[in-house]
Amino acid sequence: MFKNIKEILKSIVSSRLFILTIVFGIMFAVLIQRIFQLQIVNGNTYLENFTLKIKKEKTIPSTRGKIYDRNGEVLAYNELAYAVTIEDNGNYSSTKEKNKALNDIIYQLINIIEANGDDIINDFNIVMDGSGNYSYTVSDTQLLRFLADIYGKANVEDIGENADNSASEVIEYLRGEKKYDIGDNYTNEEALKIITIRFAMSANSYQKYLATTVATDVSDETVAVVMENEDVLQGVSIEEGSIRRYVDSEYFAHIIGYTGKASQEELDSLKKENDSYKQTDVVGKSGIEKYMETQLQGTKGTEQVYVDNLGKVIETDSKTEPIAGNNVQLTIDKDLQEAVYKIIEQKLAGILVSKIQNIKEYVPTSNASASDIIIPIDDVYFALIDNNVIDINHFSNENASATESAVYSKYENKKASVIASIAEQLTGSNSQAYKNLSDEMKVYVSYLVTFLTDNGIMLKSSIDTDDDTYKAWKNETISLKDYLSYAISKNWIDITKIDVEKRYADTNEIFNSLIAYVEKSLTSNAEFDKKLYKYMIKENILSGQEICLMLFDQGILKAEDTTTPSLAISAAGGAYKFIVSKIEDLEITPAQLALWPCSGSCVVTDVNTGEVLACVTYPSYDNNKFANSIDADYYNKLLNDKSYPLLNRATQQKTAPGSTFKMVTATAGLEEGVISTTEQIDDLGVFTKVEQPPKAPKCWKYTSSHMTHGKINVSEALRDSCNYFFYEVGWRLSLTSSDQYSSQTGLDKLREYATKYGLSETSGIEITESEPQITDEDSIRSSIGQGTNNFTNVQLSKYVTTVANSGTCYNLTLLDKLIDSNGNVIEDYQPTVYNTLDDIKSSTWTSIHEGMRMVVENLGAFKGIELPVAGKTGTAQEVTTKPNHALFVSYAPYDNPEVAITVQIPNGYSSTSAAEVGRDVVKYYFNLTDDSEVITGKAEELDSYVAGD
């Protein structure tokens, strides 16, 4: 008997048993190799023919339901498409080996996809800006959620010091050895693309056999190349699926919205309704797509399959077919929606053309008003650069045109000169107080301080605003050098974000590091560059001719075959006339220029149902670029577009209602008995019954000639939009039982009637909408729509729809029917009533309707229109340095209302502009003329008549 293990081992080694063990071990290894056919690829061991089977349940996505307009025209549908996917199914001996293999495969895959004209999914929240720097595409809570995901934190509260990390710091972290280990052999742009895919894979927790989509809707060429190289592209495959398509997307993007991968917050919310939702699901992110998500989504199918060790299906066990989502029919009329969009664009172009003059700068006179603002042609030239229509980064490319190269050379000289001047202000002995700088240098210096603050170098929270030196800076009496030096001494500068060599550097060392940081930052800063180009235009270093030529060079404008760009510009009469002609022809659009005005909205409703027939926002965007996943580059471009195309102007932009609010005041006055339908009030011009700082309010007609409207009744006051009349009504509504003036008493009455008209709540429309604001100060001025009144266009539409039908206040709706995939109606949506104004006297309605009819009869825009229309103009001033907002609310026909039409043109100068849009919508809707006379594709000239508001 062996007494211990040691003796046993000794016996084995000394006997034939050891030799037999080795022999059988080798034979067993050979047998295993033959069974599994081990294959060596790139130093990694893979199983070629895995005879064992792994059972797996695959989800079969359902087909998302379609979205139609009221007439059955399809607006959104799914289309068969191929996608490129990648799985982490390799066997690696180490994390370093895994990172290298994955990065190499992903890099090869990206090159294949892009070589065939396709794009990888780019929904990472970091992009490269025009200066080649990394920047975020999200902010606030979205950014914190993103950073929490980056650093593996479940809650944003756990991010800690990483919450302040810049986009560059995030990339540096992800590129490092502790994460994806992306070496220096990749460029910054290549590294970002690899990170985008690696991060998407990490969102799947690198689950075996769970694919991550790299590109969707790829070409047949990409499909062929990927399939040919599947043996070397470990884990990469082609999958058949579908992609969401939007028809005529720019007209409907703000209504329909778009789909995308579900966020954790969205997933948590959706799971409460349907626990089948998964992290990889594509869901509605905004608009109707989001509101009707659970109806459009459908029911997934399942498939029980067996896969080999590489995740490839080798056998199907059972299958449950998916059920298609339901279809949604909207109340929107597709043709009307598109027509109104074009009408708005034409009118905006017409306003711009009427205001552009061949001058370098507009200097207002002492008595100039907002309606007198002129657009200098230099502002138009610069707008093309400022709003990224002309790509200034292309000027330095190898394939830049001769004009672009010449402009770039001038720019480099200008930049060197300006940076030298800034350096002199920071280091020179003759640094000047801010107030003594030239206007141009003030722009650069102001930008520099803003830049330092926005980038966290200047610690806004640490600055003592009561400090004498800070006050001196704000009062412009000290130099930038003195201010920054003092800021360093007071620890208002975060030295950790600049290259300070020593931990305990003195003030001079910190200051020198700050200067070096500034100079380095300004050499690659797109916003600073744009300021340089602005002054190059002002100083005639960059000419209008060169601007026009570069529009051709970059393909923004197309030259006719029979002429060259230079001849085309000369034939037009020079750069000024050429640019104006292109705006007239809408080859350069108001949205591209992003000057005032560049936007507008219009809502058309059925006054008898509250159904929305058109809900138009200009400008818009292509939601096809957001289908399934957001294209981060395109999204970043939209974020930096100064016309703000992502903003739904109809539902989210609030403005003061101006004189369109006067029907509320008229209703309150008549129903509270402070005026009668026949009483006349004498317009005295200036309202002096109550002291109203800063100065007594006056009627718009009371100018230097002291003209007034004389004695008028309420209907005539609406016709003339007489401010004095409604000041008087507001004052009477503010009198207490003891005949004492109380602004709050008047405000309470105005709120009561505004609420009856639905203005205290959102309109009821099923997409995102800003909250309304009924005035809470100054009952006198509030009676004409000023004070703090603020409403969206769709909220004004709810109000005027109620006026049009004499008292039924509907919750507006975009939904008509819900239909299953077989065409059966599941639900026929019926309008709901928010409120009924049953207690309003018929005489009150008659007075308001007659007044609104007389408004339109007096408008030059409606001369010759046989169909009777009623409406009210409104002009709302925000600041004197910008054109006023233009508004028009209306309904037609006057004697038997069918539709209500509301128009808002932010910074549209005069309400007449909005009224002309309303007129053209009436013409189109009621077929009063050929469509070609309304939709001309040209800038619409303005009527000479200016309405008084």
C-alpha cells in the first residue's frame, strides 16, 4: 500500500504508467482537433467546425406601422434594407490582444463601407468640429447621462470630477490602454469612428452572439465586399432588415419626428406599457413617432435556433411570426402642408430682398424704429460664411479652387496680424483700456473673455462681482492684460486647464502659460476665424465677387453650361445684384442666410372639429438622416445652424401676441359690462389715467402729427387696432368695487377670459409644445397683448378657432384614425372639447366678428379677394435692435367659417407680411387661383400697405 501522494507520483513516473498517460493525452488532443478542426487565424485559435450546438432565441423585429395624411398619402414607411453588423465572438488570450484585433477589424470594415459611398452609424455624442477639435453634440442632462455611460456609472450623481471633462478628455480616456487601446497609428478622425463602434458594442455589454449595427441601408457593393471578406472580418456579417423612410421629409419632420435607438430613460418608460422592449430596439424619439410608439411598434416574433461557436445559425427549431404595427392616419393635408411651407419661404425671401441694400453698414438714426432696420449687403456676404453655407475649412484643402486659395492666403495674413495685436494687448507696455480699443479689437477681446469662460478657464462661479477691479473691467476702464493678471492673483483662473509647468508656479508663469494657451487656441478656432472673415469683408480684403465665386466653387450654386461664374456675376450687374437675384430665385434661401427674418410658422385648423390641417414650421430638416440612429455630424450641423431648423416654430417658439390678443380684451370688456357694443371711446392718443412708467402708453397712430382714431366703438377699435381704446378697457376692468385702480384686478379679469379661450394651457396637439404664459403684470399694456403674454402659434390657433366658431374651444388634434395592417379601423379619433363659451352674448360675438371682418377689408393684401375673410393683425416688439414680430390670425369664409389660419413670422417687420402669407393660404385652400400663381418658386413681393397695430 502506498502511504502518501508523494509515493504515488514517484511510482507513476518510475513506471510505464507515466509513458502511457502521455501517449493517451496526445491521442486525445489529436482526436479533439479532428473533431473540432481548430483553426489558427492571426495568432488566435478558433473552432472551425463546432459539432456541439448552442440553443439561442432570436428576436424577429416587427414591421413598424405607416403614417398617412388625411387623404391616405403615405408620409412614413419601412423599406427593406441591408445592414452591416459586428459581433464580439472571438476567443482572445488577453484584453490587449482583443483590443488590437477588434480595432483592426473595425478599421478595415469602416474603409470598406466608406469606399462604397456608405456611412457608418454615427450616433456618438462627440464629433470633430470645423477646426478639427472634438466637441459634444449634447448638453446639460443629456451630457451628464452620456458621461455616466462613458465612465460606467449607473447614476449621473456618481460621475464625480469627470462631469467637467471636455470632449477631448473623454476621447483620450476611451482611446487609452484602460479602455479601447486605440494606438497612435490611427488619425484622430479614424480613432473617433472606431470609438463610435466600440462604444456601441459596449452598450450591448459585449454579449456573445448579440450583433451591433455598424451601418444601415448599405449599397449592394458594400454587401458584396463584406460577404467576400467574412472569413477575415471576424464577427462581421450582413443582415436583412428595414429602415424608416420619410416622404418629403422637410415639410413634415417637426410633426412626424423620427425613430432611433432607445435610451435607458425611454426604455424604462416603455417597459411600463410593454415589457418586451429591449435595449437594442428602435423607437419613436419625437413627434407622432414618439406619441404613437406603442401602436406603431407592433409585436416582435421569436425564433428558436441553434448556432455554432461563431454565432452562425445552423438549425432552426421553432418560429413565431411578428405582427406588424398599426398604421396612423393624421388630420394633416399633405398638399396643403407643402404649399404653406413654400408660401412662407417665398414671403421671407421677399422681405429680405426688400430690406437688403448695397451699403456696408446700417447705422440707425436717433428716431429710427425697428421697422426701419436695413440689411447691408456685407451682412449677406458674411452670413454665407457665418452660417457655414460656404465651408471655410475647404479653403486650405489640396483641391481648393484658385479663389479659395487666394482668400485663404489673405486670411492667414489677417489672422497673424490680429493675433499679434492681441498678444500686444496681453504683453505690451501700451496695453489699452477696453473702451479705448478700436471697435474691431473690442470684438476680439470680448470673444476671448467669453471663450475663456465657456471653456472653464475663467471660473465664473469664483468671480467676485463686487470687486473693484472686476467692476473696472465691466466699466471698460482697464485693459485685458490688467484684468487677466488680477484674475490669476484672485484664483479666478483654473490653472489645471492650461499648461503650467510647475505645480506652484507664480503669477507671471501662470500668465505666460495663459497667453500661450490663448494663442494656441485662437489658431484653430472656427468662431474666431469667422470674426476675422467678417472684418475682411468690412475692410474689402474679401470682396463680394470672391464670395459669389466660392458659391460656385463649392457647388452651392450651379453655373449654366453656356457661361462661366464670372460672366454670370457680371451679367447680373455685379456681386450685389447677383446675390439679390439668387435670393429672389430661392437659390439662396432665407434659412441659409439666417438673417432677420429667416423663419416662420402657420397653423390651419378645421374650425368645426379642431383638427389640424397644416402645422408648418420653416425652416425644417431631413428626418431621414435621423432614421434608426442619429447621424451625429448632420445633427451637429443642425445645432450650429443659426436658423435653428430643429426648433418647431409652430409649437415651441413663443412670442407676445400683440394686437391679436385684443379679441380677448374685447370679450372681457363686453361681458363684464365695462363697455357696450355701441359705446364710443374717444382716442386721446396718450393714456394718462394711470401713471405707467417709464412713460405713458400711447396709441400707435399718435405720432409727431398727434393724429388719433377719434371716437370709435369696439368693432371699429378692432378694425383700427386702436391701442387707446383697449387701454381704456383694461383700465375699466382694473377698477375695484370702490372704483380704485388695481392692476391685479384687471389682470385677473384678462386671465379669466384668456383661459376661456384656452390660452392658459397647451393646445392639445400631440407633439411637444411650450407652455403658454398669460400676462401677470401691467393690466393697461396687457390689454393690447403686451405685458408678459407669450404664446405659441398653435396656442393662438386654438384661440382663434374658438372665435371663428363662436365659442367651442377644441383641444387641437393631429390624429384622425388608427388602422391595423389589414386596413381595419381600430379607432376613429374624435375631437375633444376643452371649453364652451356658452355664456358669451351673441351681441359680443357679432361685434368681434364684424371688427375682424373690417380688419381684412382694410388690408391691401386682400384687395380683389372675393371670398370674405375675417382676421386680426398683430405686431410685437421684442427689442428695438431687431425687427418686430409679425402675426396674423384669421378665419374663412367670414359668413360660414371652415378654417382658421394663424401666421407668425419672428422678426418679420410688419404684420402685413404675416397677413400676406394668410392671404396666399386662403387662395390656395379655396382654389381661388391657379396653384402656379401662389407657388411661384420666387421671392414674394411685399404689399405697400402697412397695417397699424
